[in-house]
Amino acid sequence: MPIGNPSNTDSLFRDVFADVLNSNKSFVENFEHEELTGTAKEGLAIITCMDSRISPLAVVGMKPGDAKILRNAGARVTDDVLRTLVLASYLLGVKRILVMPHTDCRMANGDEADIHNEINAQYGIDTSSIEFKTVKDQKKALLEDLHKIRNFPLLNEEVVVGGAIYNVGNGKLEPLEG
Ligand SMILES: [Zn+2]
């Protein structure tokens, strides 16, 4: 694939993203969020996995404008999640934070070595310089992540932090006590 040829890259983009760009046309025609601001109306932030089965706003009965959504592999609380939560908790209306990993998560179905080996076997690429943050015990990892947020000194102290595991099989949220 030629890289660095703008016209080629542009036509490739239009080809590969044709459905995306097309769908956006009708989205624009029916657009109804022009009055919204960047403040989370319902004061909620959700940290969840990138898993494509999860539609975070729908899970909690909300809509655009209501909540901040942060996503990464495994719904882990990383430095960048903490950075984002600090901003959200002071400047963007966030008063409660829900950490929401899910059942059947790839990040909880194997250890670091398994995932590095799988990528290496399929693509011949050594990814061992990256920590994927896999979890052995999902509830334990969630408790650790909640602890990490609650003890982050720069987070707005008024924020309430909780965790729940989302069941991708039936849509149910299972709150984690503790
Ligand atoms: Zn996942």
C-alpha cells in the first residue's frame, strides 16, 4: 500500500469508509443535538471496554449529552483515564464515575503472554513492549481500579465512584460491592 501519496490515500479512505461517510449524511439530515454543551448533563462518567457489544449510553438509559464515556481494552483505569477524569470532575460536570468491565472480555480470558503469542503467531509481530493489562480475576481487578480512582489525590473529592460488571449475554449490570 503506497504511503505518502495524498491522492491515493484520500481515495483509499473514501473507499474503505464509504459506508461510514454515507450513513453520516442521513445522520446530519436528522441531527438534533445542536443545543448540547460538553458538560455531562447527568453527571456521569462511564469507563468501559472497547468491546463492540457494549453501547454504554443505552445500557444506562441515557443519550448524547448525558454522560462522559471513556473506553479502552478491558475497561482499565490507566494514567490517561485518570487524567481525563480529573478534567471531567472539575470542568465537565462529572459527579459520579462508573467503572464497567464486562463478561466474556478478551482481556480476562488469557494472560499477557497468551495475547502476545497469539499476535506473534498470526502476524509475526513482537508486541511484548506493550503491557495489555490483562486481568486474571475480573472482580479483583475492578476493586483495584476503583481504589486507584478513589485514592487519586487530584480527583474532585465530591465524586462518587462505583463499579459494575456488564453482562454481554443479557444486558444486566451486576454492581460490585466494596
Ligand atoms: Zn472487553
